[in-house]
Amino acid sequence: MKKLTIRIGSQKDFSVVSLIKEVNKISCRIFLDIENGFVAVENVNDTMIDTVIELVNNYYTILGVDIDNTFKETTSQGTPVAIQTVEKTADDATDETVETVVEKHSIVVGPKSEDDLIIQKVEFENEYVESLINKFLRTAAWAMFSMNVSEKEIGNFIYTTINEISMRYNKKDCIEFSVGDIVDCNYGMHLIGEINGCHVAAIVCHIAPNGMVYLVPVTKMQTDITTKSYIIFNEPEDVIYTNDYYIGGTAILDKAKYVHSARINNVIGRTTPAFFEKLLYMLAHTFDFTDCLTKTVREDDGLVVATEETTDEVVDASIATEKTTNEVVKNKATAKKANGAETALLEVIGFAFDKLDTSKKVEDQIDGFLTDIGMTVTERMVTQSFVVACDIKKINYENVILALHEQFPKVKEEIIKNILKEAFKNWLEKYPTLAEKCPKISLMAVLKVFAKRFA
């Protein structure tokens, strides 16, 4: 026999009488706690699980299901378990069925020292687990009473542990889903900055043979996004949801990761082919940690010394620096009179242009420049657009995209254009005054002013 715990949400339109009638048809013990939002079912076998879940789903929105395969009813000298149902005749019932419960408890003993006073100590059949449970209780007490953490937040951590143990050892079939689907995922409760939540929407980007799924989490927010790499979408142009709860949102690309398929609760939508293709191309250029490689050189007795891995890079960098310096000296000329867009840009982000050093490599200054103005530094298409702009005589979308396509031949030109426009659109939202003053301004205006500094 198994124990089934179903977490419920909003109540659907029904009468209590009809619910009682349905409950009385099932041969198992059911405890319905509407106030705390759960239904506990004991003595349920495999053939009855679907019936119970379907019954609850007819009357409530199901938020989660936990199945305890290790549940055993004890009636002897062990820990007592009893659930008694006070039944009423279904035809004459006017109130909900009343149930009294004697729940299963661990044995609790009083504190043995001053260190134990903050909690009551719990005894468990296994000494090692018992010590950890009591340590956990002390940690929870410290968080709640010393750090003022809410009971709900502590409860979320507890539910995460319960769910992950169940998912690990309760071998159940995962739901069916496909690449491109939007799913409801149980990420659990973790540290600040990580993805948290038992019901987080996410886009399925890859399904590995070992059951791992690569997900891009989704937030409903479309403004004030603090992450560096993201893509805003709308419904139904980019995605199609199965309900009206979602109308659009933002895919957080730099929070993408593999999770186990057991975390998937259900499928809630589907991306359109065009949007999914765009997302995958942007995702492919989101993670670039090559700037962490050792690039610095040191002088030792008048010699330039580099690590073995970066020797070739240092030689190439020296040649590139000499070439760039010669080009700067050769091509430097008096800047033209700024047009309206250039003037507006200089008023808003002129300080960032002033920090550019024409004697240094363009590539070495792009990340700092983009960080100063608040534009993404993780999208390679964007960073490289500033590089190629310095080598183009006429800066426009056609020429910039053509140059980028030569560097990234596997990425379609239309995708490159969409990436650049999306990044600039997200950036411009941070400067509403600039958008109002120059409603037709584009990334090309920024590239032109940037390239002039190195002309």
C-alpha cells in the first residue's frame, strides 16, 4: 500500500454533496485539509492512484503530487497511525465530511542541556539520521527566530528536500514533453540568485538520453530585467500557452541549465518555430568564458614571458596591436559635425565614449564600454558588431550583418539581424528620454559614433 499526498490550489465550481458522494465510492482513507491546501490518501494501491488523482482534479487545481512507497500502517506497539471518518448520508449531507486524524509522530523528548532549549529533541530509529534531523531543527529555529525568516520560506526548503528525496527514489514515469515545449518545472528552493520555485515556467531546449533536460527559465516580467542575457517574447507571436494565465514574458538565457526530467510537472505551452530558432542561436552565444584564460604577460630580466598555453596568443596580440596602432595613426581624421542622433547619444552616454583610448585595441575596450552604457556583454553578435564597425566604410545593417555572417557562417543573416535589434531594443528601454528624442534611432547610430573614435 502507498500514501498519496496531493497539494491543491484553487477550488473549482462544485457542490460539497457531490464531492462526498464521490469520496464514499473509493475504498481507501482520505483526509481533505482545505485550509492548508492538501489531500492525504492512505492505503491506496497502484490501480487506485489514477482514480484518486482524477477525482481530486475534478474539484481542485492540483499543484503537486507526492507518492510514499514506503508507507506502512502500524497498529501494534510501533508508532500509532489511525484515520477515522465520521460519515454522513450523502443524500442528506449539508456540511463537509468531518474527519479526525491521529497523525504519525516521532517520539519527542525534553531538552537535556541548555544548548537543546531552543527545540524539543526528536528521536529516530537511525542514530545518524536522528542527529541530522535535530541539527536541521536547530538550523530552522535559528533562521526563524534569530534571522526572522518566515515559516513559509523554511517550509519551502523542507518541501524541496521531501520532493527531491521522493523524485530520487520513487521511480515513476515522467510526463511526455518535446523540445520547444514550455513546461512547469519544480526547481525547488535554493540560494538567492539561483532559480527558485516549485512551479517555474521554462523552455525545453534539449533532451539528453540519460533523462536530463536543458531548460531556459521564463519570467513573466518584461521590464527591469537585471540579467545580462535574455530575450523578451509575447503570446501568440512567439509562444502559444495552453491557458490564459500567461500572455508573454522573458526567457532568462544565462540561467539555463540541465535538470532531471522528474522535475517537470506538466506542459503549459509551446514556442513557435521562428522564436525557438532565434532563442537557440542566442543561447549558443550566451556563454563565453574565454576571457577567464590567462592573457597577462610579465617582464622578467627584460624578456616577455607568457604561459605555454598563451604564447601564440601573445604573439598574435603583439602583431594585432602594432597593426591597430598603425591604422589609428594613418586613418585618424577630424570628426564630422555630429548629427541629431549623435548629439543625443553624446548627451546620454558621452562619458563612455570619452573613456575610449584610440591607442589601444578596439577588442580590449568593448566589454568596458558596453558595461558603462548598460548594454549586454555576453552576446557575441553585439560585441563583434562594434569590432566590424571599425573596419566598415559605410555602417548600416546590411554591411554589419554581412561582416558578422563571415565570422559566424552557421548563423543565418536574418537571425543575426534579429539578435542585434533585440539587444538594442532592450538597451534603449533603459533610456526613455533618448527614445523619445530620437524615435528612429538604431544600433547603427551607436556603432557610427563608436567607430569615429577609431577613424
